[in-house]
Amino acid sequence: MAGRIEDYALIGDMQTAALVCRDGTVDWLCLPRFDSHAIFAGLLGTEEHGFWRLGPAHAADAQPPTAARRSYRGDSLVLESEWDTPRGTVRVTDFMPPRAGAPQLIRIVEGVTGRVPMRSALRMRFSYGRVVPWVHKHEGRTVAVAGPDSVWFDTEAETYGKSLTTYADFTVAPGERIAFTISWRASHKEPPPLPEPEASLEATEDFWREWVEHCTYHGPYREAVIRSLITLKALTYAPTGGIVAAPTTSLPEDIGGVRNWDYRYTWLRDAAITLSSLLRTGYRDEARAWREWLLRAVAGDPENLQIMYGIAGERELGEAELDWLPGYENSAPVRVGNGAAHQLQLDVYGEVTEALHLAHMTGLARSDYASLLQLKLIRYLEDHWQEPDEGIWEVRGPRRHFVHSKVMAWVAVDRTIKLIESGDVDGPLERWKELRDDIHRDVCEKGYDKERNTFTQSYGSQELDASLLLIPQMGFLPPDDKRVIGTIEAIQRELSTPDGFILRYPTEGDHAGVDGLPGDEGAFLACSFWMADDLAMIGRVDEARKLFEKLLALRNDLGLLAEEWDPRLQRQVGNFPQAFSHVPLIDTALRLTASGAYGG
């Protein structure tokens, strides 16, 4: 049975990632890319769908023991888990080396005290748990083959097969180290080289140590910021610069419900705000790589900007349901692909333009094509900003005139005007200034409820929406504007959970609300960070700091956050770890540090 979402650790090689539970079980791994089929899909089903457990031996009818302690080794993505047993203490080090050849997951068992009996149980199931591979020996190595994929298993421990599972039973003494490695290879190619676990461990630590040294943030929240930055780096697909929203699919926003989506793709919105955080903390190479990814992804058709693409820029992300998987805690359906890819979401134009503007302002080398793209996007918005859309939250109900979408259209025009005024490009300056004014006037007239002194989710609606918290952050209105303050206070009243976290928008239980879906969802963590930002901007800095520190306390023991927090179940929900949670964590930390609003 899969653990709670917060029970998992992330390891990865910047091309794919694995989730490791507290009991030493790898329950999720897609090879060779983030969006490839999983070879361990136990997270979304049962052990029959693939897993790899490595830990102290236990009785067949007993639950596997959980680690007494676990942590990342320094500022890295190398995981260390320790078990205290009646016979001694043992440590398992899990990591995925930054890829130079075959993708590898390496696990090193080390005896600390006593003599501890251990067991490795490896059950590979290809195609998201549906296909049992052919497992056999090849020149002394164990290999599993099915269709285009092969996975090679290497260890010095003696292995045996039973019940379509590969086992190793062994004992470790103090100082003794035994390594286990799986490597992926296309099945028609030569076997991957024999792994070198100890050398790979040293190289992996060196990589992360050197990468973290580039961070320019040295404030009081450095530990949380560094861990979030490492997580964002781990979610970056190194060959192209694309950034996945999360390495998982179908972890539910509502346990037992249908709000289960595939996040292993690059959302322009998420990637753009990730770029913003990376730029402001010193990571210009990643920002440059993302900009190049963007230019390739939209090349030839910028007017038909998609809200998301594959990690190499693929456009077709057809959605399907895997009916052989019961889903995480019976949250079905399990989906792969994402049918929202072709939605109209006008806010994306604003996020992309804001990211390009920030890159320009922070000195990233000018790209003529990036400037040309920006001008093309505004020409599209000129003709389409007045249309209804599906909005930031990808509603599957009818299109509406979402206020946030109009605000971000204003942002796109405003940042492009600034680009023209800087002298770097030519454009119809006066015409677009009029367009900026028209959008601003339209939002303030049609998206603002004078009686309640708050902006609303969409034109003519009564509902609120947490995306309205971005109005002052994007510069649409100043923080001290009474309409901004009224909106912040209305969202606190109407969209707060009892513990002070923020919902995205009202849901209506068994009756589908604006998003066209049944069921409820938890507090959206990004929105809660936005609230802390806004509170700081309007001078309520102590309140902002307290909310921020409550949000930090929701992270798991390794500093990781999913998409949402379920206030009823008091647990994390949604895909994990989630870039859209870690980015605003960084942003709020930077804002509070700049304001001096932090504890002693």
C-alpha cells in the first residue's frame, strides 16, 4: 500500500525522478523521461503494479519498518535513510546521478552498528504496471525486457527470483557497503556500462554542491529557499530546459475523487514563474535554457500559444485513462496526457511576457526572436483579449470572462510597452498604450463589485477567486488602493480555511461548480503564499510572517510540498512535489526578507 503523499522523498537526475517512501520503497519511477511510462507504479495501485523495496528484513505478514531518520545529504538530492533495529542500525543512500549516459537509480546499503539482516525486493512492471517483463540473466547481469525498454539490475549481493519478483537477502556489518543499481536502456541497444556506485555518489554530491553555491539568497529562510530551488532544478528537463509542473500524475486533489491530472508537462505559467524565481536567486543559465525552450516550443505558430507543452516542446498531449490502475487511495480515474493543453487561457500571455521582461531587466543577453515573439503575442491579444476563456485554473465548465485573465492581458501589454520604451524594439506605442488603458478600464468596471468592495472571479459573478491576489503583485493597482485591500480582506473572509489557508475558489461538493467537476479540494498552497505576499505589501507584515511560517510547517520532513493541503484530513494532496508551490515559497521568502518581516 502506498504511503501518504508527504511520506515520499524526491530523487532525480534532471530528466526523470523517483519517489522513495519512508519504508525504503520506490513506488514511482518513469524511464527514461519524466513523461515516459512508469516501471514502478505502485503509487497509483498496488505492489502488483511495480515497486522496489530496500530495507531491514521483516516477517512476510508484517508491515515493512519505516526509517527512524531520513534527510538529504547537505544541500543535495542524495537521500539518506536510517533504520534502528534490534540487531543494529543500517543506512540506505538513494540517488540518481546527473545523467551522462544511461539513467540510473543507485541504492547503497551501509552497516552502522551491529549486523542487520536486509532484503531487496524488486518488482518491475512496464507500461504503468500493466506489462510483466521478461527477466533473465545476461553475462551475469539481471535484465528485464519488454518491447522498447530494458532495465538492467546490478549488485554484488546474491539474487533469486520468486513470484515474478527479484530478491536479495543479505546481512550488513559496521562499515560494510553493498550497492544496488538499475539502469535503463533501449532494448535494441547494447547493455549499459557496469555502474560505478561510489564514484557516481561523489560526482552527484559535487554537482549539487557546486550548483547551490550560485544561489544569491542568504536570508533567514535560506534552508527553505535552497530546498525549493533544488526541487525546481530537479523538475527541469536538462536536455531542453523545459520544466515539469510535477513528476507525478493523478495524485488526487480530493482523496477518493476524480480531480486527478497528469502534471508531467511544461505549463507556460508554471515555467514562467519558475524562471522568475531562478533569475532572482542567481540562476541565469536555467533561465536562458527555458527561454530557448520557449522559443522552440512556440516557433512557427506563436498566435496559437498552448498553455502547456511536452518537455521537448511536443504539442499533442492526448489524455487517456488507465483503467487497470485503481488510483492513489482509490482516487480514480488515473489519467495520462492532459486534455487541457488546447484550452484558451489568456493569462498565459501575461506570464510569458512578464518572464521575458524580467529576463531582459536582469541582463539576460538579448534575443531578437524573443522580442519578436513578444510583439506577436500582443498583436494576438489585441484581437482576442475580450473573449471568454477557461482561466488560470483550467476549468472544464463553460468559458467565462475571468478577471485574472484580463489582468494578465494588461500585464502583457504593459511589459511590452516598457520594452518599446527602452528602445530595444519598435512597435505601435501609442496604440498599445490605449489598449492598456482599455483593458484596465474594462476590468475595473466589469470585474469589481462596488457594494462589497472586491474584485470578483469573473465579470458579473459573485464568487471570489484567489488569483485576484496577484493584482497588486503584477502592478495592476497599487497595494494601498482601497479596491486591493477590500479584495484581500474579502478573500480572507470567504476563501480561508479554519486554519487560515486559502482556497482557489468555491467548490460545491457533489455539484460541479465553476470548474465543471464534482467534489471539493484542499487549500491551494500557492494561493496561501500569495496571501502572505499581499499582507506584507499592504503593511500587515507580522500577519504575513505568521502565515508564511505556518505554510513552512506544512512541508514534509524533507522540505517538500504537494499542490494542496487538505484541512479536514490534515495532509498534503495533489501531485508531488509541486513547482507551483515551491516557487511562491521562494518569492514570499524574498519579499519578507526585504521587508525585515521575520522572526529573531
